[in-house]
Amino acid sequence: MTIPQQDHTRTDQTRTDRTPDDETTFPPSPEFVADAVADSSLHDAASADRVAFWAEQSRLMLDWRTPFTSTLDWSAAPFARWFADGELNVAENCLDRHVRAGNGERVAIHFEGANGDTRTITYAQLTADVQRAANMLAGLGVGQGDRVVVYLPLIPEAVVTMLAIARLGAIHSVVFGGFSAESLRARIEDAGAKVVVTADGGWRRGAVSPLKPAVDEALQGEGTDSVEHVLVVQRGGNDIDWTDRDRWWHDEFAAAAPEHEAQAFPAENPLFILYTSGTTGKPKGIVHTSGGYLTQAAYTHKNVFDMHPEKDVYWCTADIGWITGHTYVVYGPLANGVTQVLYEGTPDEPKPGRWWDLVDAYGVTVLYTAPTAVRAAMKAGRQIPEARSLETLRLLGSVGEPINPEAWQWYRQVIGHDRTPIVDTWWQTETGGIMISALPGVTKLKPGAAQTPVPGIVAEIVDDDGHRVDPGGSGYLTITEPWPAMARGIWGDPDRFVETYWSRFPGRYFAGDGARLDGQGDIWVQGRVDDVMNVSGHRLSTAEIESALVGHEGVAEAAVVGAADETTGQAVVAWVCITEEAQASITDRDALVQDLRAWVAKRIGPIARPRDVFIVDELPKTRSGKIVRRLLRAVTEGRPVGDTTTLADTSVLTALQQHTARKR
Ligand code: WTA
């Protein structure tokens, strides 16, 4: 990875001086502390002996068929082996053991379809379904080490399929249902999948969005000969083409034997491959294994989300196509025997407020979502959540991008009724589980900061030369010690793993994010280093300017890019969506633009004043809701946008291009 050589320490010193929020904190309430899962003994134990701490957590969180005697083998660094001589079955840990413990009647999944169809699935039922599905897949020839690609909507069968694959010691590779046939093809080819599990279609905004045609198209392409069968869940009821290799899920499922005895597999047996798009080039197949991954998934889920399985109703809004869906919809919550909500649709279908209705309907206590969703809710207006109760909520989580302090405050006030702690969790596909987050009941919360590594994780912010920065400084976020859920490599490309993550700072995992350490030692993740701008030799964080813009009462959402500029190297260009209230009340848009430029100059400093502010209806986003700055930068600079396959809606770009064309 190439990283621009810049002086982070100097420019961020200036930044720190301008960040009054370092001092705003929310200590845990005594009521929360009284019943909190985590306490400070976790930090003490982890700092006393980190490796022993993980061994203890693993024994506490999981049932091992063969107990491990070796905790960490780092002799082939950076390829770690955790708990390597132990054996377990991942699915059994997520299912059967809860039934054996007498919790079979506890609800595992409250499913709500986009159209309002519902299913309540207990741990006993889910266990039975997974056993049968494991027999079904075994009948199609799936065994240990085989790869199965999963291309499904967010429906219970997706969870059942993942766990059935895990139960067999096979490897799943979930491809998000919004990805194109070509992306699917490339992933099938790279993984060498034997079986693909899909659905005829899924529901979205009252209509069926077909999935099977993309599989058909993918399998007509090159490199997919490895696929022997396609298993099709009936969901959309839409007409589909049928080939000899296709099988209906319901037929095969009904024909499969009901009971399946789970076999134990070594801790390092691969569990899944998940492809992440790097900034350029071919997607990387990140490989995760069993024992270490499940240990960290369960441990972080329990402690970061303060899980009381006997009474909590947890809801993570992520799709299973992303790592958040793997770790915090499937493996973490189920390993902990928690009741959760699974919702197929979007936040605002058929009308705004659907999410908040679901919170009330199921009595959700812990909600985990992305800042982009929070900002979208802000944009829609607080009257929508205010018309709901939301009284059951007691803890809120954030993931996926830096959450600006204003969104954090809004999330706490409007959704959390000024009562709920918020955990801002930093992690990545590659880290497998949460790495940096407050611990509710322990940490004094600071809006906008991910704050501290969870006990057992050691993170450091370093400068260009790999030297640790002092409080007040900033640089690159690195992880200095191996952790259980760390990626074990890139599928089929070990060299790329070493080069991408371990070569920039020898001996350290470099995450690709910039971060700041404040005066109290809290970490503020600033976003990918490629989102950093250099204006007249001063480094500016896009996230920081965005945060300032969103702090303006008229702004709902903002994206900032550094556009090439003859005079200053780069110039700050802001794209903003304004709130509904502002749309209704503002008559002079030019005046608002000037106001916003002045606002940023005032909040951060004249150097940050945007050269241009474009007011638009929508920002270009991926299907997972991340703003695609690469495209925004290209549009801003009037360059060809190139590959737009990651976008949820490409028409957004055309609208943006009209703005810049007008400017030129
Ligand atoms: C970003 C998602 C700031 C970061 C779990 C990281 C965050 C990338 C946060 C990984 C956070 C994730 N604060 N930035 N709390 N969480 N990120 O692989 O840039 O989809 O490198 O994993 O998201 O994205 P990924």
C-alpha cells in the first residue's frame, strides 16, 4: 500500500487545539454499572498476561471438545495460530449447547420480512433446522474444507446456511445480495466454490429483486466450473430459469435426515472467506478460522454490548454480506445465546419510521448500526423517532465509519432519550471482531471517539517512521500484538497479505486508518488515510470537516473530498444534503453556501474553508451505505468516474456531474 508521506504530528497538533470535544464525557450511570457485564478487572487481567487472558476468555465463552493446551503460536508471523491443538464445532457452540443447557425455548431470531411477514425461531428450532440443512448440504457433497458461496437476502435461511456449512467444517463465502453477476462470478472463481446457495429473489420496497438470474449469469462466465449444485430458496416467488444443477431448497430440505451429529474440527479449520474491495484491484478474500474467531466474536459481543442473554433483545442492522453481519448477527449473538431481530428491509419502507416501529414491536434493548443510518434519520427529522416510544433501548452501538460528535449526540438524545450509553466500535473485515471500543459501565464515553482498545488488544498510533506518537499527536493506527480473530491470510495469496498489512510498519498490523490520540489517551479514528487531504501543506481530515458541516443546523449529511487545485495542491470541496426543515425554509441557496463555508472556517480554521460547497439531494454510496469518495473526487475534478459497480444507485452520479459542469 502506498501512503502519502506527510507530517501528521505537526498538522494534528493544530487540530487538537481546535477540538474542544476532547473534554465532553459521559460517565456511566450507577444503574448501568450495577448490572454491567464488564468491569475494570478485564483490563487488569489482560494487561497482566494478555495471552493467558485470551485463553481464559476462550474457555469461558466456548465449549471445546478437545481442550487446547497451546494458546498462541506466532512463530510463523504474521500468520497466527490460536488454540491450535484444541477442537470444537462452531455451530454446536452457537446452537446445540444452548438447547442442552435448557434454553431451547428461548427465541433466537425474531424475523421480520420487508413485507411484514414474520417468523419466530427458537434455539431448539434453529438447531433442528441447521442439523437438517447440514445433512442436505452433505448430501450435495459438501464436506470439510469445501467452499460454498452464499448469495441470499437477509432471511433466516441465510443464517441457517452459514451455520450448516460451519457445522460440516466447510467454508462459506457470503456475497452481498446487491453485488452484480460479475462480482459474484469473480468470487466464485477465486474461492473455487462447489455449491452456491441463493434464492429466486428477495423483497425490497414492495417488489421482488431477483437473485437467481445473477447466479445463472455468473455461472455462464469463465472459471466457475467448480460449481456442482445451486440450491435455491423460494422467497420472491418470481419466475426463474432452471438448469440441471439447480435444486429447490425446500425439496432437498424435506428429504434430508433430521438429525446431524456435529463433528469436532481443529481450531484453525477455516470458517469463512469474506471478500473486501480494496481501494483498487481485485477484491481480497479475507480468511478467518474457527476457535480464535469465535472466541473474540463472543467475548466482544458479550462485553461491548453488555449482553444479558436471558433478557436482552439485540438488533444489529447489518446485512450478512458484510463482516458486521458475520460477527454480530450470526456468530457473536448466537454463541452467546441471545435473542435478536433479523429484518430483511430498509429503514424507511414502506414509510419512514419502520426501524423505530420494529424497536417498539420487539422491545429491542440494544441497537447496533452505522453512522450513515443515524445521519439519514437526522435528515428525515427527529419527529419520526419522537413519535415512537423507544423506551426499551438501553445501549446503542455504532460501526463502519467515524461517527461525528453531532450525530453521536443526536443518536443519544433522540434515539437513546439522553440515557443510553453509545459504544463506537472500530474494527475491520480483517480484524474479525471489535478492536477499539468503550466498555459500557466502565468507560467514560466521549462523543466521536472510539476511545480505547478492548481488553486483550494492543493498539498504537505511530508517525511516518513508525514511532509512537504522544498524546495530542496523530498518525497511523496500528495493532502491535496478535489477536484471536485476526485474519489468517488472503485466500490463495499469502504474499499479498504480508505486503498489504504488515510491510508498511514492520512487526505491526497497519489497518489503513489514520487516528489521533487526545490528551487523555483516547483514540479518535479519522478514516482511511486515502481520505486525507493536503491543502497548502496542511493535512486536513475529510471526517473533521464533515463533522463540522453536519454540526450546522441546516445540514443533514456531508462528504468532503480533496480536489486537485493549482494553487493549494488540494482544495476542500464539500457535498452536502440539507435537512427537510432547511429545504422548506431556505430561499437563497447561495447565501447558505457562503454561510457553510464561513461556518467551517470558524469551526476548524480558515485553512479548512471549502472552496466549493455543492448542495445535492443524495451522495454516492455503496450498498452498505459508505460514501464512495473515490467517485466523488473524480466527479469533483471532472475526471472519468471509472468503475461504478460498488454504487447502490449510479444515477446519483449524473446529478452530481451536473453541479460540477455548471461550476465550470
Ligand atoms: C472504518 C467494518 C471509524 C475504518 C466493521 C475501517 C471505522 C473500515 C469504524 C473497515 C469506527 C469501521 N470509526 N472508522 N467505529 N468502524 N471503520 O472492513 O476505515 O467494512 O478501516 O469493517 O471501516 O470496514 P469493514
